[in-house]
Amino acid sequence: MDRYQSFARSGIGRFVVGKLGLPDPHPLRRHSPGRPPLDGPVLLGGRGRLVEPVRATLGSIGLDVTTDPTERTDTAGRTDTTQRTEAAERPAALVFDATGIEKVEDLRDLHTFFHPSIRSLGPCGRVVVLGTPPASAVSRIAQRALEGFTRSVGKELKRGGTAQLVYVAEGAEGNVESTLRFLLSGRSAYVSGQVIRIGAGPVEAPDDWDAPLAGKVALVTGASRGIGAAIAEVLARDGAHVVCLDVPGQGEELSAVANRVKGSTIQLDITAPDAPARIVEHVDQRHGGVDVVVHNAGITRDRTLGRMDEGRWDAVLQVNLACQERVNQALFDSGALRPNGRVVGVSSIAGIAGNVGQTNYATTKAGVIGLVDALSEQVDGTGTTVNAVAPGFIETRMTAAVPLVIREAGRRMNSLSQGGLPVDVAETVAWFAHPASAGVNGNVVRVCGQSLLGA
Ligand code: NAD
């Protein structure tokens, strides 16, 4: 909890925050092993091709599913829940299958389901709306409209609640489990207002959902601290052997992380001309290849453009973008990235919204999105995926160095009124890395508490 958050939770703080209408950051419920994913049942509604597969999936995750007992369908097939009685137990999540929405008039179903239920949603509640990718839907208009609805719900939810829209392609009905496990749990604590796309194609369910990466090898760059260290920890928790890479100057911290996660290290500057070849050689010789590659290493060298020398420009371009392209090329060309591989980039909301003093940084972070677009198209249908996370304000050494006023603004200007933690980015990476996420390709998911920047 940051200092303001502790104050807002205190007796006097609650009073002041309430009276002045100040941001009220609710403590987020994060994943902890052994604890159930949610603190209550899931209220499932809607009518479409996903209701039944999703009901089965929620059951297999071990979640209680309730359907409104008063729900009835009229002769035109419309769902009427207006007579709803207060559910005995507050739902911890509301999941609505909107794939049956075929015309603009049907959008009324959203109001019918959510209006009576939204206020009963428990703390850190979850809203998930499921749709059909607009381009292939009967009504492109109605399905596209779901975005505005879901993002607004995210902004209205209080007490740590989040809302997402998941577009599930026709034929991908069986590919939603890893995504629902992520969204309907504390793993997605700091992800809100996102639009996620799941495609069709074969999906490999893990033998053990608690160790989905067992037997896999993951490479994480910039792993000695901050977000990279958290990614290494979460991938190792999920069963992967993690190869932790960082510059030689970070050797000691890098070894400490590698020891903690029972992984191994490569000390290497990724901008070195021979870095791609050394990475390929390392993973090939020691592990016979690599399954998950997370390009997390990144730097900032901030100056407004007129004051930015070439050195600052070039350094950021090299570390954050150019060398990733080279490393990917080498991994694909050599075959070191094994079948069903996962490539995950780390973008930033600065790459979406732009930021004063960060023309270099934002160029690279938008470039990472371009890299996802280009590579995900190339690998589509092969089982390999390419996605990126775009963190917002995450509490790390990088953000601790930001001047106080800007830092406070960055922390509060989002729907959850607080900064995220490195583990929030790491959990999102782990969802991309999951073997059952083979349908999740070409997504850029913001981990930003639904920041106002770039929204
Ligand atoms: P950090 O500075 O704490 O960690 C970055 C790591 O990358 C360091 O360990 C560093 O040594 C390593 N690195 C830098 N240059 C390297 C090189 N040439 N070769 C190998 N390793 C190198 O930063 P962080 O806050 O943990 O950020 C991690 C990633 O997340 C970065 O890509 C950053 O741009 C991105 N990001 C962070 C935030 C945030 O709020 N912290 C927000 C958006 C995006």
C-alpha cells in the first residue's frame, strides 16, 4: 500500500476522502496459492454460442455459477431479468455472453442483465463481456458497441472492480479457459478496460493447471530487478526453468534472482552485435531451445526533443526495440524457439498515448506494438503466439525516480486510483505464456488500472 492509500484507509482518511471526493484506492485482491480465485459465485447471463461452454469451463475451474432464478425468455427469445430478486450471496463476478446480440436493438440485453446486478457485485468484482470479433459478426455495429459499454463499466466500478471485453472468434469456444482463469481471479488485479481477442485453433490444456509451464524453458531479459524479476518469479512458480538475462553490471542482483527461482543466468548486453547469436547458442546448448521469450529489458533517457542528443535517442532505440527484432529473427531462423513458442513484448502506455520528454521511449514502445502486429500475423495458425503487455504506472525503481507531483498524478489517474505492482505485469505475461493461451495471439494488453492516458 502506498502512503496515500494507507491514509485513505484510516478513520480520518476515509472521512476526508469521502467529503472531498478524493481518489479512494481500494486494496486489490491478488492471486495467492491455495486461495480460491474469487470470493463468491459468478452470475452468468446472456444468450449466445458461449453460455454453455463457459458454464462448463467455470465449473471446471471450481467456480460457483448462478443464473438468475427469475430469468425467463419471452416469445421473441429476449431475456427478461427485471423481476430479479436479490441473490443470496453477492456475486464476485458478472459474466455476460453477448455473442447473441445481432442487432442494435439487442444491446438492450446489456441493460437488462447489468442494471439489476451491477450494484450487488462484491469488492474487487469482475465483469467479463464476451462477444464476437466485429469484423466477422452478424452485426459489426452491435458487437463493436460492446467496447464502449465495457470500458465505461470499468470506469464506474468501485472498490477494485475490473471490466473486460473478450472477443471470441467462431470456433474458438473451447479456447477460453486460460483467459477466464486469468480474468476471473486476482491475477488480473490491475488489468481493466481491456479488449482481448481469442482465435480458433488447437489449444493444449496443461496436465496441471497449477504448473502449466512444467518442462518449459523461458528467457526473460532485464531480469535482475523490477518487472523482469517479477516475471522470472511468476514463470518459475508456473513451472518453467527461467534463464535470467541482464547486463554484466547487474550480475550480483541477477544471480540472486536466478537462485531464488532455481533458474540460470546469462550476463549479456542485448545491444551487443553478437547478442542474438549468443542467446541462441546458450538456449540451444543448455536446454535444446526455448519456449517462452520475454523482451522486458528497457531503458529511458528522457529529454524534450529539442534537447535530446543523438546518444539518448540511439540508446533507447537500440535497447527497447532494435535488438528485440534481431533476437526474434535469430530465434525464428535458427529454430531455437520451439513449436508452440511464446514471444512476449513489453510496451508501455507511453507508446499508446505519447509522453512529454519521451519521444525516443514512446517511439520504441509503439514499435513493440508494431512488432506484435507483424510477427503475430506471420505465426498465425502455427501454435506460436506473439503478444505484448503495456504497463501503466508500476511501482518500481524506474517510477520511484519520477518527481513526486508527476509520480502522484501517474499513480492516481486510473480507474483503480493506485499504481500497479510488478507482479501484475508478470501475471499477464504468464497468461500469454500459458500453453492453453494458443488462441491469444496479436494482443496488446494494458496493465494500467485503466489509465486515463491513451484510453
Ligand atoms: P528497471 O530499470 O527496473 O529494469 C530494467 C532492466 O533491464 C534492468 O535490470 C536493466 O539492467 C536491464 N537492461 C537495460 N538495458 C539492458 C541491456 N542493454 N541488456 C540487458 N539488460 C538490460 O525497469 P522496470 O520498471 O522493471 O521496467 C521493465 C520494462 O517495463 C521496461 O521495458 C520498461 O520500459 C517497461 N515499463 C515499465 C513501466 C513502469 O512503470 N515501471 C511502465 C511501462 C513500461
